[in-house]
Amino acid sequence: MSATDTNADCMRPTGNAAPAELSTQEKERLRAPFNRERVFRNFSYFSPIVILLLWEISAQLGAIDLRFFPPPSAIAETFLSMIVSLELFRHIGATLQRVAVGFLMGAVPGLFMGIFLGLFLRPRQIVGPILAALYPVPKIAILPLILLVFGTGDMSKYVIIAIGVFFLMYYNTFGGVRQVPQIYLDVAQSTGANRYQVFTQIALPSALPQIFTGLKLSAGTSFIIIAAAEFLGARSGVGFFIWASWQTFSVTRMFVGIVTISLLGYLTLTLIDLIERRVVPWARN
């Protein structure tokens, strides 16, 4: 054995050698990103409370006009009194029922239309331009026409929500299907897969992340639309409650309605997000 080989063997680390101990500065440097992430996460939990505290302090000091911005303590007191009297639950029940029915009426057709046009070229060339022309029309702008056709009952609320939800579900589903790598479809065809197998095993799983994005957008839009739709031709619902409070200049009750519609939307989106984590675990990031 040469001297060079002997020196090389001496320099080569042995299997039992202990790893080098990190210095305190290196440990702090490696820990820094995690510490920053923890700080921002904790701040996200408490930031709404900080805003409410600043609002309350400003109201108590007279820094804001209480006629338009009552203190959060007064809003909370009115909120609790309406819960105890069950008045708020009557409006919440009416709004949720309208949102649920209208959401299903729009989401299901939008889902299947997005998948169908995403998979087949000829129908897409015919129907696609029509949907593209109808989508920019403001949904609230056609509310008077819908009220004229369907009356001032719940059916008009269902229809206006369904129209808004349909386009969001269609475009998100369509985009998800169109993003499926073409090689997957070619392999499926070369192996003799039928259309049902292509749909259930390739198109639908690949489009699920986009579909859930459409569900979230549609759910949020449903509450936006119903709040505006209940301003007209309704005798119940959170939107009607907000409008009636405005007409009587009951600003505190109006804020209760605004907070309620916000909480309903937040809880709905949270529920959809939990379902997505179960159904689409590969898209959590």
C-alpha cells in the first residue's frame, strides 16, 4: 500500500464518527424561518381581536362617529339579545335555505357542463362562445327581469343564485379538465378505456382541485348575491334584515346582519375546505 493510499484512508470518515456539533449561531439561523412562521401564524389568530379592540377604544374616546360606527360591545350586546329571542335564527334559516337550493341548482349543471365541454371539442366550439358572452352580464342587473318572470317569492332567489354559481363552477371545472396532460388521455385511449373510465379515472381526479376552488368561489358569491336579492321582494332573511335596519336607521342591528352574513360565509368556506382535505389529499399544498 502506498503512502498516498494510507493518507487517504486516514482522511476518510469512519462509520462510527459522530456528526459535528452545530454552534449556537447556526442553530438560531436554522430556527429563524420557523420562528417567523410561528409569529405570523399567531398574529393571524389575534389580528381580528386587535382590530376590534382599536375600534372599541376609538368609539369610547369619541374618535369615530357612533351614528355610523357603533362600538363592538354594543353590536355584541344586540347580537346576543337577538339570539336569545330567536329572531336572528329565523332570518339565518331563510337565507341558508335559499343559498342551499340555489347553490345546488347552479353548481351541478356548471360542474357537468365544464367537464363535458372540457373533454369534447365540437360542443365547446358551439356552446363556449355563448357562455363567454353571457358571463360578463352582472347578475344583479338581471334581478328585475327575474323578479318579473318568477315573482317575488323564493324561486327568484334560487334562480339568481343559480345563475351566478353556474358560471363560476363551469369555468373552474372547465379549466381543471383542460389542464389534464394530454398524454394521460392518449394512454387511456390506447389501452381501450371508454369515456366513462376516462371521466372517472382521469378527468375528474385531475380537475378536483379546480372544482373545489369553484365551490369555494361559488359559495362566497352565493352569500353576496342573496344579500342583495333579499333587499327586494323578501320578508325574511339576513339581507332583508340588513335592509330593514337601514330603513329605520338601526345601525347597530344593521351591523349585526353584516357580521352574521360574514360568519355564515366563513363557516361555509371552512366546511368546504375540510371536505377538500378529505377528498383531495394530494392537493393540500
